[in-house]
Amino acid sequence: MRNERQVKKSKTPLYISIVVACVLIMTSLFLPLPYYIEMPGSADDVQQFVTVDGQKNEHTGAYLLTTVGIRQATPLTLLTAKFNDFQEVETKEALFGDNNSEEYDLIGQLQMSSSENMAKKVALDLAKEPYTFVYEGVFIHSVVEGSDFEGKLKVGDVVYKVDEHSFDSSEQFMTYVKGKKLGESVTLTIKRDDKTMEISGKLIKLPATKNIGIGITLSDKTSLESDRKIAFEVEDIGGPSAGLMFTLEIYEGLIGQSLRNGHIIAGTGEIKSNGDVGMIGGIDKKIVAADQAGADIFFAPSEEYPEDVLKEAPDLKNNYEIAKEAAKKIKTDMKIVPVKNVKEALAYLETLK
């Protein structure tokens, strides 16, 4: 009898250890941390999101828009990310800035809306189709720390004049501001909650580009009307980086013929009003997503940094250079094609067999 009690007592610490171990394992799996992990996301067929005159593109092959996945870290996933070349750990502040989650989602939606309208415009230009396009200003996404407009502008504000000057594109808007002198004062005319107001402040040297600027991130507020009915059904995807692939998909629909010749073509890049393709973030992760989806070609923005930026950061790489390095690292057979504008992408498509 004594021996049986001794055996039972001796097993008690083991049971406790097992329970503690289980609790620790569950904690490592599910305990949210104040960090986020950026990783390869999805590569989705654009034809499921876009219709032209009520019709989807049924040609063989596909244009794939690529995304970066974001998830909140746990102790286990944080540790895993440290050993993965294509997972990047970000603090909440670095990812969201001063925005809350609702503002962050709103910014993504504003960027997507701008991307859709700009893709329509450029595709209609290429197809020589008439339309009415109205540039209404720029949405404010954030104000950088140190800007004289910090605390004056809010997320969602629409700037439609600078010093009483109106513009036809954000490129014109930024060119005007860059032409001013450091410390010079400018007056922005904005709309906020259907109210018009003027806000003044001094220009600064931007930390990222070293250009003269207001110190904001933005996207275009536009509207477009056309006899060709171009419609989008996009959910749970935000940002401007689908612009190039949207443009190619719409253009095929407008001209009624396939340019991709059965190829699965992935890509990324913000589309500008003149057809230029702007750089985006996370392209190394998008290369992985495209490769996993079976793409055989990837269009990568090859926009160059200004000379003054490269002078201060000579090792800075553009999207195409980063994409090439990522493709080499994962040993993919996918061809990485540099594009500065949509016409270069179309010229490459003409070479496909």
C-alpha cells in the first residue's frame, strides 16, 4: 500500500510538467505580439476581378496580380521568420505609422480606387477610346514626422490646390512643390468632410528622397466615365501595386484579343497617368508568390532613383534589381522582365510565341 502511494506521489510532478509544457506550447502558438510579419502573399488571376462591357477575359493564360501577406506575430512565428529570407518582422509603428487599423484599411482602399481609375485611363488611352477623366486632387494618407503640416492634415483629406494652382496629376502636383525652396511656405486648399479650408506650412527636405516637399504620402482622387463599361470586383486587396496588371487585363478586353499567348504572367507596379510604372514595396516576396503560382514571366518595375538619392545611398537597388536577386535565390525558371512603362510591357508581349 505504501509503495502504491509513493508511486502516485512520484508521478504528480510529471503531470504538472506536462500541463506546463502544453500551456507554453499553446502560448508560443497563439499569443499575439506587438509585431507583424510580412511574407509572400497570393498571386491572383486578374480576370476574376475585371470585366469589360460585362465580359470577363476568357483567353488562355493569365495576368496575375501579386500581394504581400501580413499577419500578427506570435513567439513561434516570430522565431520562424528570423530564419526565412522572405519573411520580414515589422513593429506595429513601422507598419501602420500613426494610423489605427481602420485608417490603414481606408488608405488601402483609397490606393486601390486610384489604381483602378488610373488603369482604366491608361488602357483607354492605349486603345484610343474616348472617356472623361477628372483629376480631383490627392488623398492624404499620412504626414511624416517633422513636417510643418503634422497635426494640420488628416487621413482622408483631399488636397486639390497648392497656392491656388490646380493640377491634372499628382506628378504635376509634386513637380510644382519640388520646384520651391526649402523652408518656403505653401498654402494647401483642402476638402474635409465636405468642408473647404486652407492650410499653410513650410516645405521640408524629405527624409527618404531628399527632395523638397510637404512631407505627406498620398494617392490620386479621380473619376472616370466612358462608354466602355469597365468594372472591378476587388475585395480584401488594397494598395496601388496592381495598377500595371489591371491595365494589361483591361486593354486586352478593350481590343478583344489576347496578348499573353497562353503564358501565365505575373507582375506588380503602380500605374501612373502617363503609363509609367512606379516602384512598390515587398517585390522579393511577390517573386516567391508568383513562382509558387506557376508564373513563367514576371514584370518588375525598373524605375530609376534620382541621382541625388543614389549619391547618398549608392547601394540602393530598384525593384527590378531586387526581383532578380530574389529569383536567383529561389532558383526559379521564371523570367524577370524590367518595365519602366506599360508600352515596354506591351512590346515584350509582342515577342511571345
